[in-house]
Amino acid sequence: MNAQAIAVHFADELCRCRALTPAESQMLCKVVEKQRRRMLWTAKDDRTLKRLSRLMPAHAVAKEMGRTDWSVRNRVRRLKMKGMAREQ
């Protein structure tokens, strides 16, 4: 069972006791509408990442590129590993 299904279940149970508040309804809509999508890294993204990572910290690069901090740090690590593999 995923987080979306759990949220809907609990909202249904809560509705049996009382009506959802507007804030609760809005939160539920956000959870239901949220679609997780995987953004692939293109060669252009890699070049931008390399350029920006020399100029600013990972969290600033992530904000600039519209990605998560984790995604940027993970990609930098993978690019470094690829570079080391090519040197061998």
C-alpha cells in the first residue's frame, strides 16, 4: 500500500466522523494529484551541473536546476565515478 492509498483511506475514515476541513481537503487533493516522475539526466544537464557545481554548493545548484538536493549530489557522485572509470 502506498502513501496515496493510505491518505485516502484515513480521509475516508475521518469523513465518517466529521467533514474534512478545507485545509484537510486541500492536503488530500495534493496527495492524490501528486504524480512522482523520474527526470532523466541529459548530456546538457550534466554539462550544466558540472559548470554550476564549480560555482555554488549542491543545494543552490539543485534549486537552480529544479531538482532535489539528493538528486544533484547523487549525479555529481556518479559523474565522478564515471570519470575515474575512464581513467583506468
